[in-house]
Amino acid sequence: MLIVGAPGAGKGTQATDLAAAYGVPAISTGDIFRANIKNGTDLGKQVQEITAQGQLVPDSLTNELIRDRLAQRDVTPGFLLDGYPRTVGQVDFLTDLLAEQGASIDAVVQLVTDTDAVVERLLKRSEEQGRVDDTEEVIRHRQEVYATETAPIIDVYAARGAVVEVDGMGTVEEVAQRILAALEAKGFSPAA
């Protein structure tokens, strides 16, 4: 399963609870990258330089990170990806990687949000968490990058019948209930 939406749409917040409901690990490329930045690794330094400019981490770097993560034992019953794939090239890589294992993406939860509300949400988060990369200019640039580079992946998965569109505005609980209801309507029931 994937969860997608513009930066600040609440993917990370929803991914944790959604993964728990389905009994699978939530895999966030953003969390992996931030941990590397915090620990000052070579990958972290590369990623920090790229993200500070509001750019996406190159596919080659992200794809290898995902290949490694999806080879781990805990993903055997399934997984929820948050923040990947972000480009059509990454969709192709993931499709091929999963096909090698006889698997595919079953559902793509798309959180639909209002851009101005998301910018406000991210500015507030930046203030609370001291995230220096979340200036209004960078946030708006990320929204534009999402619209041009990431939104097209929705078309790919929609053509495969996998997209479940959910209103991402409201409380965490309201959005979570909408996600579960939309997935159940598509035939995906949470773990018992």
C-alpha cells in the first residue's frame, strides 16, 4: 500500500496508524533521510543539501534505499510506503522490484488537501519543531514540485484501479476514519 499527498498533507501522521491497523510496517523515506541528516552520515549530508533547496532526492539514491528496506523480513506480510514513489521513474522501479517478488501495489491512498491550509500547517510545524528547511518559500516550492513531478504517479496508479481518494482536511481522527472506510469499500479490511 502507498499513501500519497502533497508535502504537509498528513501522510506521516496517517501512515503510522494505518500501518498498525493493517499489521504492516510503515516505511517513510522522509524519516529515513531525516535520521541520516541528524546523524551526520554521508547520505544525510547529501540529502540535507538537496532538501534545503526544496528539491527531491535523486531517484537513484532513493530507489536503492527502498530496495534495501523492502528486502527486510518485516515486510513479508505487506507494507505501507510514505513518501515513495514520488516520480513516474520511481513507480517503474517499484513495479519491477515488486514483480520480481510476485507482488504489486494493492492500494494507493491519496490525501487531497488545500494548498494554503497545508502551507499554514507546515509553517506551524516548522515553528514548533524548529525545522529550518520549512520556510514559506521552500514549502510553496515543494508544493509546486509535488504538482509537477509527483502528482503524475496518481494517474499511473489510477489507470491500474488502485487509487483511493480521501479528503485529507479535518482532524487526524476524521481523516483516519475516512481512509479506513474508503479502503474497506474497496475490499481492504484491517487486520483482526
